[in-house]
Amino acid sequence: MKKLRVRFLLFVYDKTQKLYRKYFKKKKRQWQFTEKQLLEFREDSLGRKLGEFYKKHGFSMIPKMENHDVHHLITGCSTHFEDEIAMQFLLLGNGKLNAHLLAAIVLGSLILPEYFRIYVKAYKKGKSMRPFYHWDFEALLWQNFEHLKDFIQQKKTTVLH
């Protein structure tokens, strides 16, 4: 039964992600790197880690959706479908809000309710992290991955003068 529910969600995702890129990402340009070029970055860099992510999973870059894959690396969310939904909850907790994200959360919660505890935990994790959902990660591909990840995972603190 779960397989059928996941297949339905994958079908919906496949049909909506092209529309999402067309209408929500129309001003965004695709990255100027290929998966192969990412593997040529310094070993400890975000770019290299992203290239290794694509190679390990057999994925290719989807134009205008590259940041999504970086989000997997930064958050530690796997690419299993329930973790894809959990990542949307994390991004909501981090401050991201759009119709596509809300639709994924609502549909995912209704179709895979057995993971709701994981979704709530992911939301709280997103709240505890520095806001990163809007960052241009292409400009950060040269940065040390672990330092970047550590920086994001530290909640921004208020400084009083």
C-alpha cells in the first residue's frame, strides 16, 4: 500500500516540478557547471561534495533546481520520498514559503501520515538553523563544505548593544 502512495506522490511531483520551474523560477538561471565539473573542485569543497552526491545517486542536475540538491547535503535529508517531504517541512521552519512547498507538505502529510513525527522534527530543525533557503549556493561552491554546514546549523543569535 505504501508503494502505491509513494508512486502517486512521485507522479504528482513529476507533473508539477516542470510547472514549478516555469512559474516560480522564471527569473532564476541554471548553474553554469556540470556534474563532471563539480567533481573537479577541491576535495573538501561544497562543489565537490555536490558532484559526489550526483555521482553516488546517479542523478543529473535539474536546471534551476540545483539549490535543492545542496539542501540535501546541508540538512542531511536523504532522497527517500518521506525525507523529501521532511525537507520541505525543514525549509518551512527555516522561513521558506511558497505554494509548491505548501502543496508538498499538505499532500505529503495526507498521503504519508505515518511520518508526521519526522516531519515535525524536521520543522523544528529548520527553525533552529540559520536561514539558508534563499542563499545562492552556486557562489559558495568553492567554500569548505563542513565549515558552511556548521555555520548554517548554528542558530543566528541576537546581539544586544
